[in-house]
Amino acid sequence: MATAGKVIKCKAAIAWGPKQPLTIEDIEVAPPKAHEVRVKIVATGICRSDDHVLSGAISDMKFPAILGHEGAGIVESVGEGVKNIKPGDKVIPLFVPQCGECRSCTNSRSNLCDKHDIGPYIGLLLDKTSRITCNGKPVYNFLSTSTFTEYTVLDEICVAKIDDNAPLDKVCLIGCGFSTGYGSAVKTAKVEPGSSCAVFGLGGVGLSVLIGCKVAGAAKIIGVDTNPDKFAKAKELGATECINPNDYKEPIHEVLAKMSDGGLDYTFECIGNTKVMVKKCGYALYLCALLKRSTLTPLYGTTIYSKNSTT
Ligand SMILES: NC(=O)c1ccc[n+]([C@@H]2O[C@H](COP(=O)([O-])OP(=O)(O)OC[C@H]3O[C@@H](n4cnc5c(N)ncnc54)[C@H](O)[C@@H]3O)[C@@H](O)[C@H]2O)c1
Ligand SMILES: [Zn+2]
Ligand SMILES: [Zn+2]
């Protein structure tokens, strides 16, 4: 492409710090170095984890930064040594890299590549530098990706090539919310046909859990949210019923126990609220949340309670 090898001037939403608004700024995006790719971002979702940075719940970020990690785009140029991706390819940025070589990548029971930047946040490419500047000053990335920008540079291992016909405005959700939620139900919890499930929080992650529970053949899928505007979409995607905790006097886990003949087979926390997480609503509780590390150890779509566990 005509821009290959040159600095690209474009726009990005810059985060200046917690509790400060994003502002649209002119930025400069340097060409990719070895084993990096420069991507024109076509679509991006907004995940609650981006908001956790802005609210201060994720508190060890460096600023200024470009947030966003749920995007899709087209490769503009590649650095030296990039073999499997070429300009023009449609791609999804990966906030969990896949180096293919580390102890996690080579272990079928884990995929949290050692080269991830899911805290402590370094906010730089693997060579510990940034390709993006704003007013001449380096800008940090978020979760190895940064998608709230017209162009971004990623390490080669943080990019997945996708089908040329994929609609980027839809598949961007696979970059975070969909894979987190669907994977929690189908891969981590391994929801069984005929089982009963509750999903707390009906945002991007929770709705994706619902889809996973439905595909797995769950018979009862209860959506739980304090915002009833979420219920119509949840029912469209697979919830058999939806409830608002604010409509009940008793604690919601007691309500759910009554609705499920004593307890649910699977419950999923998709809010990011640790108080909800420690209420045990069934036999098993699966986390789909990026936790504030000062409160609990983060678990990414990982079981914290199982049928054999008491804690
Ligand atoms: N891989 C990961 O670890 C990963 C990936 C994506 C998102 N997350 C985390 O998962 C959580 C959900 O993300 P999202 O993008 O779907 O968020 P979201 O804001 O789109 O959805 C959250 C939903 O929870 C509801 N809610 C809030 N408080 C509630 C309460 N007390 N009881 C019931 N419902 C309540 C809200 O009304 C909303 O519908 C966030 O904490 C996010 O950081 C983690
Ligand atoms: Zn996310
Ligand atoms: Zn790896």
C-alpha cells in the first residue's frame, strides 16, 4: 500500500487518565518493526474493561493511552519477518497473544500466553517501545491492542487472520466479549444438555454466555440484570426467563434457588462485581470478569467453584 514504510497521521481517542474524558486527537503511527503489523481499524466494540480503566477500577495503567481491545480491521503493512499475515488481510487483534511456543501456548489446558499484557500493564509492544505518538509524546497501548484509533501497530502474535468475507462490524465482538462469554459456557464450564443456568449481567459478555448455554442445550437459562431494558435481547438470544434483583425483597440467590428446585447447575458472573461473585448460587460459578486485582486474584473465564469445592 502507498503508506507502507511511512508514518501515518490519523485520529484516535486518547485516554488521559482515570475519570477524564476521552478526546479525539491527531496521532502519528510509525511503520511496523520486525514481527509487527500495522492495521487499519474498521470497527471496534466497547467492552466494560475499557471503562474499568476510565473509572479507575483498573488502576495500574500508564497514560496517555489508546484503549479498545475488541476490534477488527485490515492489515496496511507488515514488518520484516512477518510470514503468515500480508497487507490486505482482514484480522482481529488479540489481547491474549498466541506465541505458539511458551508453556501456556503448548499446554492444551491453558491459553494465557506468557507474552500477555493483562497486568501488570506495560502498555508497550514486545520490544518495550510504542509506535504511536500524540503531539510528539509516546502513547501507551491497552492489552497489546488499542483499537480506539484509525490505525494501530500490533505484535504479529497479537493478530488473527480471518475470512476475507467476514463483516468487520460484527466479528469485532469476537475480539473480546463473544469469545469470553461463549467460551466460558461451552469450553470452560462445558454446560451440559438439559442443565439449568443463570447469567448475571446481560451486556456483551453475558449475552454471549447465553448463546453458549443455548448452543450447549441448557433447558433453563435465567438472565439476571438490574436493567430490564436488557431483557428483550436476552430472550431473543436464548434466555428462557429474565429477572431483576430489584424486584425482590429476598437475596437473589434465594430467588434463584426457588426457581430452580434448590439450585442451578451453572451460574455465570458477567458484571465484574466481586460481591455478586462470592454469592454461591448453584453448584458452580464461572467468572467472566476482569477483576480488580486488589480485591481478588483475576481469573479469566476460569472456574472458581466446582461441584467438589467448598470455597
Ligand atoms: N476475559 C475477561 O476476563 C473479560 C472479557 C470481557 C469482559 N470482562 C469483564 O466482564 C464484565 C462484563 O463486561 P461487559 O462488557 O459485558 O459489561 P456490560 O457493562 O456491557 O454489562 C454488564 C451488565 O451488568 C448489569 N449489572 C450491573 N450491576 C448489576 C447487578 N448488581 N446485578 C445484576 N446486573 C448488573 C448491567 O446492567 C449490564 O447489563 C466486566 O467486568 C468486564 O471487565 C472480562
Ligand atoms: Zn474486553
Ligand atoms: Zn505463548
